[in-house]
Amino acid sequence: MKKALVVVESPTKAKTLGRFLGSSYQILATYGHVRALPSKSGSVDVKNDFEPRYEVIPEKKRHIDQIKKALSNVDTLYLASDMDREGEAISYHLLSLLDLDGNGKREEIAVHRIVFHEITKEAIQAAIKTPRDILLPLVDAQQARVVLDYLYGFTLSPFLWKKVRTGLSAGRVQSVALRLICDREKEIQAFTPREYWTIQAKFTGEGEQPPFEAELVFFQGEKLKKFDIKKGEKAEEIVSILKEKRYTVASIMHKTMSKTPPPPYITSTLQQEASRRLNLSPSRTMRFAQQLYEGIDIGQGPVGLITYMRTDSVHLAKQALHDARKVILQKFGEPYALTRARVYKNKVKNAQEAHEAIRPTDLTRTPERLQSVLPPQLFDLYQLIWNRTIASQMAPAQWDTQTVLIDSNDGSAQFKATGSHLLFPGYLKVLNDNGKESLLPALNDGDALHTAEITPVQHFTQPPPRYTEASLIKTLESYGIGRPSTYASVLQTLRTRDYARLIRKAFVPQEIGIIVSDLLVNHFSHYVDYQFTAQLEEKLDEIAQGKMTWKPLIRSFWRDFYPLVKKKEEELKRSDILTEAMDETCPECGKPLVIRYGKYGKFIACSGFPECHYRRPLEEKEKEPPQETDQVCEKCGRPMVIKRGRYGPFLACSGFPECRNTKPLKKQQSTGVPCPECGKGELVERRSKRGRTFYSCSRYPTCKFSLWNRPVNEACPKCKSPYLIIKKIGKRIYKCCPNKECGYRTPLETDNNSESPT
């Protein structure tokens, strides 16, 4: 009897499936996509009705040959690539390469497409029993996206090379994400803070009750709005009046509030929460989730621990709902369980209800059971998913909120105090999001109160915050732009092109990013419009649902897009984009000066170039004279001065540019660890050009030993390395051996001195 061949995408997934299918199945992996549009001109034949010219990915050829060879010994082929559009396309392209695409060449082999939400024995057996054909609408939707992105990127990117500089790129989703970042930066730059004041009071009741805070909400017949008190003088005047009055409790209102848990994770919300809670980038989150999905060895061979991680549905299977209730009853008791399962509605447009949310494959496999067998970051992500899934089926949290109104004796002023008390934690027992309670003392109507103090408090309105990775994903999703599988790569591209940098977890657009975004917004506004990009996504969804074919969409897009690019190529000069006019003339030739953009940023130059070569730094007029110090340059003997650079002040030789010696303004902090390379210096704390802290030998540049993690002057008890390093893994901090082959690590702070080598 011949074996059946099962083809999956990754070798890890193949290994996990092997545990469940047995010796009658041979399992091979494609290692991702097998063919794609090559990154070169002409990969889409526009003249032949946009026919894509796919080519086999070179590094995948040996895997395809291996699959072809295995076909000679099987009579059944199961295509088990992932269940999304990309997975469907992989199966489709593989069939074409194997001559099994319905052309009758290999009729002796039965071909089946199987999908499963989770890699468990039950799910795989069910998929084998209920195979289906390849869904061509899904393939068409993926093909339409690939062709659309190719035409967009490979038409606009060369335009940017000609008009700005080489190495830049444009993308259907990428350019809109860049616009969001740049538009937000412009809002911040244009923001003017508004000053306003509030009046805060501390009241005490009779006896030894603790003081509590309240805010003035009503004064002299007027309900106070946010900007009613604009100046400090007015606030001080009000305070002086209020201090002369007596106060009593006018009313006490209690209200019970109920808060339901958030839905289980979809791809975008998992990326957002992993960024916020675990400090993981979207790309790392997806990489770790892929490992949990494909299988981790937890002592009995590889096991798929979570369901498929690329999904936009919050639906949970009936069995998962049953298991969740069972776990809740066992761990928390009857009050925390629901009598009827909670069902969430999808907020994402065109979410696929047949898919499931991201959840553990076995909810009885609690995080505590896996902590000893999972690497820290995988454990943290699994715990995040398990907690959210269980919490989604737990009872609501119950709060008692209290509002106290405090009147002055003459009725001319009123303060308001609010407090809250958690009556029943419900799902917060798992999510730990309840925050701090703000309790008010026991009060009664008519109680006399004493003013401990009345204080004017100054405030300023704040500009909108820059986008973090989490908030940018959330905004893209709210517009309906992009899909869960694309967000991680889009955000990574923005950083790779240096369009934006992550500084203190927020995206800060760089000069080149602003130039590219302004160029696209000013001249291709329709194609970086939020609504237009969202509508394209809706049309791709309609193709996936079989409501329309893909080529009319491409024709409609190309009909207007291509002529516009060609028109702008002729109209726009490079100098129009990279120069700005100034109200200043050149001191050498009298022609107008302009601001130009060069390789190292903006600078001021003469518009008469190349006849006149006058130029100067853009910030020269605003520079303050360097502050002198009593320190002397050890290289040339001149005085050192304080200069301000991109990452703050530093010491520089006053003899610049003849002497370029610089050093940190602060004294280098020694770690007390002898340099392991030269043995003569000590490892000291330094800062890189990008502002990142690192540790290197104090004898630099004679000795160039360095490392990123803080060293500790302790020998490794396992391999006797002369020092350890401090390293954050997930949410925990460890002392680790720098020797990767050793693998020793121990928690930085522990109740006992137990060692935990990995």
C-alpha cells in the first residue's frame, strides 16, 4: 500500500503533524512560498492583460524537487498549507509546478486540500476526513494583491529614485502608514499649548479620617468648564475667596458599574498587547506565535499550543467555550463562570467567521504547567493568550462608584470628589487590569468638612502623541487598511528605509520620510488617501468571496495610476522637491539662497550652484557659542568645550576641525569588571551614536572589546566565565553567562539562591 504525501509550509509544522499521522503518511515542507513575482521590471505583463510572470524562488527549488521525487511513491497528495489567502496560493502554485493543476498529466494521484485551525490530533484527523478543492477566489485575491502591490511599488519606487534618491520605496499600505506618522508629526509641530487652571482641595471629616481630594466644579453661579480659569492670578483670587468659606457634604451618590472583558485576540490586537505588555515588536510577536502554533516540544514531542495566529475573527469554537467554562469553575469557582457562553461580534470588516480567534489549543494546559518547558518569551506570549481567552468567558467585574458633592455655606461654590471600590473582580482575576482603587472615607449627607488645603493647579493642553507600533496598527485597522499578516512587515519597512525611527517606543519621522510623504501627498494624493486604500482592501475581500474577478480591479487602478506617474515624471524636477526658497541672498554672489536636502540632511546653499559654491549648515544662525570648560584635550592640549549634538551635550575639542577629539560630558561610569580581552582596563558605560547604552574597555581604542548588556563582576558557576551579564528575557531580568554554549542564567532577584541553567 502506497503512502500518502502531506505537504505543509514549515519543517516544524511537518514534525508536529508526524506525531499524529503515523507511518502511512510522508510529510514534507515547502519552506514558505514556492514561486513569486521576481523583483524586476516586466514581472507583470501589462500588455497581456496584466498576466503575472511567476518564477520559482531559487532557494526553494531543492524542496520542490524533493516533493516531486516523493510523488512517485504515493497515490494521494494532501495540501496542508495555512488556511489564509497566502496558504491557498502556496498550494495552488505548488500544484502548477508539480503538473497537478487539473491538466490531466498525473491523474493517478488524488489531490486534496485540507485546512485546520489548530495542530491537534482531532483537528488533523477531521481535516483528513473532510478534504476540499483549492478555493480559487482566495487564490485570485492573493494574486490581485501581489499584482497590485507590484504595479504600485515598481512604478512609484523608480519615480522616487529619480526625483529624490536611490534606495527608496513606495507601497500601497506602507506609504499610507508613513503619511499617518508624518501627519501626526505636523500636528505636534503646529500644536500651541493652552494654559488652564483647576482648583483642588483636600477635605477632612470629623475624627481621624484621612483627607480626600475634590475639585471645584461650580463657582459664583457658573459651572466651570475646562478653560474658564485661564491665568494663575485668577486662580489665586478664587482660592483666597474659597478659603474663607465653610463646607458640608451636599449629596452622596452610589452607582454600581459593570465592565465586561475584552474579546479574545485577533492578529492585530495580539500585536498591540504584546507591544504594550511584553515590549515585543509586531514581527517578533508573529515569529513567536508561529512557533507556538507549529509546535513546541513540551516533553512528549512537538505540540501545537495555539490556534492559527493570522485571523481577524473573534469567534471561539463550541469545544473551546466548553473547556473555558470547565477551567473557570475549577480554578475560580461558580461566581466567576457564565451560565451562557459570551459571543463577541467582529468589528473588522469582512472578518472570516469560519476562522477562530487566537486561543490555546487546550485550555486545560495552563501557563503554570508550561513555565518550566517554554523559553521565557514564548511563555509570556502563551500566558497572554491563555489569560485573554479565559477572561473573555468570565463574569463581568463589578465596581461601586461614589460621587460626593461638597457645597460652601453660602452656596456659591461646589466641589466634587469621586471614588471607586472593586466589589467583585470577575475577569480581572485573570487580566489584572483593575488598577488602583480610589476610596473615599465614610461620609454622610450634611457632614461638616474641614479644608486641609485649597490649591490652584496649573495645566497645559498636550499635543497628540506620536504613534507607537501598537497605536499605528490600531489606527490602520480602524481605517480598514492592510490585513493582519501585513502589519509587521509594513512597520519593519518604514524603519529599514529610515523613513521613521522608534525613539522611546514612538515613531519619529526622519527628514527623508517627510520628504517622500509630502511628495506623495502633494502629487499622488488619491493613492495615499486613507479611504481609497481601505476601498481597495474591500475589493480584495470581495474577490476572495467570489463576488468579483481580479483583473477588472487591476485594469481600473492602472488606467489612471500609470498616466499620472508619467505626467509627474515630466513635470517635476528633482530640484523642485529637494529645495525650499529663502528670504536671504548669497553673501558671495547676491543670488537667492535656498534650503537643499543632501545625503546628510538639509543645508543652506546658493541657488547659483554650480557657478557659486556657497553653503552653510541649516542651523548655523541659531547656534549658541560653545561653552568653555576647565578640561584640556588629551590629544592636542587645547581647551574642551561643551557642544550639543543629536543625542544631547558632549565634550569636544575647541580646535575642531583640526582636532576631532570628543568624549562624553558625564564621567564614564565603571562597572568594576576587568576587561576579559586585555585584562588591563575596566568595562565602562558608554553611549553609541544612536544614543544606545553599551559597555566597552576603558582603554579604547587600544582595546576594542565591547558588549551591549551590563556586565556583573561575578564568575559563572557553570563554565567559570569571569563575568555575567544582566539580560531582560520577557518580563523577567536574569544574570546570564555571556557564553551562549553554556546557557547558565539565574533570576536577578529571587527568594532563594537556586540556580536555573537553561
